[in-house]
Amino acid sequence: MPTLSEVTAALDRIYPRHWAEDWDRVGVVCGRPDITVRRVLCVVDVVPETVIEANERDCDLIVAHHPLLLRGVSSLDPAADYKGDLVHTLIEQNIGLYVAHTNADVAAPGVSDALAERLGLTGLRPLRPLEGPEHEGSGRGIGRIGDLPETTFASLLEHAAKVLPPTAWGVRGAGDPERTVRSVAVCGGAGDSHLADAVAAGADVFLTADLRHHPVSEHLARGGPALIDAAHWATERPWLDTVAGQLSDLVDDAVVSDIDTDPWTIHQNSGVNRVES
Ligand SMILES: [Zn+2]
């Protein structure tokens, strides 16, 4: 059985830390390098529910997408904040924590590949390719764009709601329901800073999460691609299967958390499912 340092070194080779954005914090968060890792739990978020799950499923290591500690901390007082409490719990239960975030977003295969494959997109290429000699022709970069057999925007929305991991949020769409769709861009997580990339790539639809009123409204007024706003967790959960597969030869068992950690857990609408324009 591998040690924690062997597993995290393997993850560092698949998701090199220097591929992460400068503001990001990736790699080992806690865990002694010499502990034996039999079972790994892959999660999007390190929250009380997924830490309990790791303990209940007898996991030695959590591989998470989102950093637990992104900004500088000066205290891990468990009485003062839940994050301090989670770090104490992880250490007391001898569970290591490793994060692959924006370095996993740009990897190929990465977060947006898994999302695009759920939708059935083919001929995937990066929406914004990584530049530099290290990345030449690698297919690495932010987001993906690919193709679908011709459909309508309304049918694609229905399809996306079915194939993405279920959440209370579901999906919401912005654009003409009858619009013909062949080319679809996706970006796992909050992708509104890549609306212009989706336009430049000539996508008919852009699917991402955390879209906001003004950028969406202005984007549509300029005649940009139709938009699908999915739950943040649902856009990144498909990648957990990728990581678990990448670890399957190394550890006894690599399992995936299906606890929906999207913070939006209630969805109530007025009964209007489509506003005719
Ligand atoms: Zn995210």
C-alpha cells in the first residue's frame, strides 16, 4: 500500500502545482507523509458533511477540488471557526487532505473535459488554451468547446438537466429556445469571466455556473451564445470520477462523494418555466 507522500506525488505529476493560478492554494493541506493510504475519497468541497463521510467510509485521504484554506489564516481555533474544527477533525482521525483546483481545471483531462463528456460533446478543445512551450498542442487550458448532433437550445437544456448530477438548482437557460445548437462551450465552476472566450470560439451555447444578472443581460443584448447556468457543484462533480480513475491503480480503493455540497438546496419557482419573448 502506498504512503500519503507517494499518492500526493502521483497527484502532483497529474496536476502539477505550477499550473494553478497565482492566487490559488493547491497541494497537501494536512496529513503525515508516511501514513498508509488504502482508500481515498474524492470531493468537490471540504465541508462537515464530506469530512464525516471520509471517516465513515474509512478513508485515509481526501482529494478535494476547492481549497479549504484559500486566504491566509492566523488561527485554527476550532471554537472560533468551522474550518479550524475541520482541520482538527482531519488530524485527529488521521485523514490527509490534498487539493487540486485551478491546476485540475486546466489539465487534460480536467474538470471541463468531464463536464463536456457528460453532455456528450465530441471533438473537445480548450476554450482558452494554456500558452507556452510546456503546453504546446497539449489540449490543456480553461473550459472546453465541442460539438453535438444538431439540436435546439430547449432540447439541450432538457438534456443537461438529465445528465448533470442532480441538484435543487437544476439548470436555467437564457436565450431563444428554438435556437439551433451544434457547438457548445463549457466551463466547470464560475465561468462568467470566459463569456468573451465563448463568443470568440463561435459557440452556440455556453454552459457554466454562478452567472450574474448584468454580464448575462449585456452578453445576450450583444447577440452572444445562449447560456446555461448550472449548479456549481454539478459542473465539477463529474471530474471526481476522473480523479478516482487516475488513482485506482495506486490505492486499494478510490471512491467518490455524491453528497450534493451545492449551497443552494431549495428551488421554488412561480410555475413559469419559460418566458416567451
Ligand atoms: Zn469550483
